[in-house]
Amino acid sequence: MRGQGLIENLDSLMAQAKESRSGVMHEVEWRGRKVTVKPEKVRLFLIALQDLDKSVANADSVQAKIDILENILMDCKDAISAIKDEIKSDPKLKSASEIQMSGINYLLSYLMYLRLMRTIDRNNLLVQQAEEARKNNIQIDGKKVRPQDLTRLYEIILQNLTELQQLPGFESDAAYQQEIETLTKAYRAFRCYYIAQVLTGLRRFREALAMLERCSNYSAESLSTKLDDKRLVEKLQMLKKDIESCKFEVHADSVLEDDEDQDEDMKYASGKSYKDKKPLVDRLDEYREDTQVLTKNPNVYKMPPSMEAIPCKPLFFDLACNFVEFPNLDDKTGAADSKKQGAGLTGLVKGFLGWGKSDK
């Protein structure tokens, strides 16, 4: 009997501890407003969110941090679904006033804000993982990391920031919009930097220099404002140094390309054999001793040929031509006079020979 009483006391103590722990999150405060938290899934998610930063900091690797954020994002998705179900079940919440948001709608916006911000943190970790792999020449999922991959990740981050700007209830909040705009400029700087690297690989040096100049402007504007994220500030300061070195590299590559073009012209003028990438059909007016034409795979014509735009056949006018009524121009062309003259001669012959007379 004593053992049974101890078990009952233990169950009651565990229930009380659970209630006291869940009671910590009866209310949540965000941007100067307190909101009551009723759904149990939302409470558990907010409690788990308190220890998230410590868990991420204590993780051994970048991949472990990404896995932790993936799990918390799934819990956040479940919490948002629970609030949406509660809004659907209560008709009064659907007809809330637009001037003052209801508590549960405000809580929904807060959870959407958390989901988007944690998604940005996850994408930043993916960027860090890709940059380390690119620096150490390591493949990810059997593929080599390219600047296009990093550009795509920053595009996703900018899409998340656009969704943050369109968060319900905060479209007219000037302070909130200014914070998101500052973050947007910072991440635009990183995107421009990697776009410049892509253009450099394509040997489009003028466009690359233009993108680096825009990147420098974005980073300077972001650093001039107050950013709460210290890691982002450090990355922007490092980016500012990388921009200058990248400008010199692009300028040097452009000068070397000009020198190569001059060397090609000298080779053509000297009459020496030179392997040209242009097909023979595109340089018929230039004489060059190209030994590649005599090989088994001569570069004579590009196969398959490139696509060319051609005018479309106007089917509408072909069909409508059968129903067009043209004006009568016999008076102007003289066809009417010739018809009258022909009719007069015929009547004269008929009258002379007695044809066409009716019997009276």
C-alpha cells in the first residue's frame, strides 16, 4: 500500500512540474505587445526555442547545427498549423478588425517571423558549409561547389526577407521595415559579390566590375547602419576587403585578355598556322593556315546550327481573304465602257438579222 501511495505522489508531482513548466509560456512578448498563448503545441515549441541557441552553439559540426535547425523548423510548422486550425474553428477570429490585430493573429505573425528568421539562419549555415568546401576543394553530394550555388543560396535568403516585409500586420511599421531593409542590403552585397565571380568566369569583365561596385555600395550602406547581428557585421567587413582584391584581379584579367587578342592578331599577320575556334564558314574572307581543316574533324560549320528567328506566316489574313469584299473599280479602269460597247454591237447584229425579236 505504501508503494502504491508513493507512485501516486510521484505522478502528482510530475503533473505539477509539467504544469509549472508549461505555465512559463502562458504569455509571449514581442515588439512591445504581450499575447496569450493557448495551444499546447505552441507552448511546447516556445519552450524548446529558449534553449535553441545553446544547442546550436554546442554542436560539433556545421551539419549538426543544420540538423538542429531543421528539427525546430518542423516544430514551428506544426505550431503554425495549430494556430491556423484554431482560427478556422472560431468564426469570430476570422472577422477581426484590420486596425487592431487580434491576439491570435499577432501570435501567428510572430511564429511566421520566427520561422523565416530561423530559415535564414539555416541558409547561412549552408553558405558557410559551401564556402568551406569551396576553399578546401571538397565536393558536396558528389559535386564541386561553384559560385552559382552560393548565389542561389543568397537568392533564397532574399526571398525570405521579402516575405518578412510582407508579414501581416507589419506592412506599415516603419521601424520593422527599416530593420528588414537593412538586412536586405547586406545580403544583396553578398549576392552581387558571387554574381561578379560568375561573370568573371564567363570572361565578362565589365559586368563583373559593375557588380563589384554595386556590392561595395551595398556593404558600405549596411555598415553605416546599426546591425544587431555581430557575425553579419564581421562578414561584411571581410567582404569589403575581398571586394578590393577582386577588383584588381578582374582588372588584371581584362588587361591580359586584351594582350591575348593582340597576340592573335600578330599571329594572323605573320601567316603562321593557328588553331581558330571560329568555323571556316564564318571566316571565308580571311586567309589563315589552319591545319585543323585537314584533319578528320574539321571545324567547317557549326552543327547543329544556331536557332534563328523567322517571321510567322499570317494565318489570320489567309483565312480572311476569302471574305473580303473589294470595291468596284470598273468606272476608273474603263471596264464598264467596254461592256456597254460590246452590248451595243451585239444588239445591232441581232436587230439586223432579225434575232431576238419577240413575236407579237
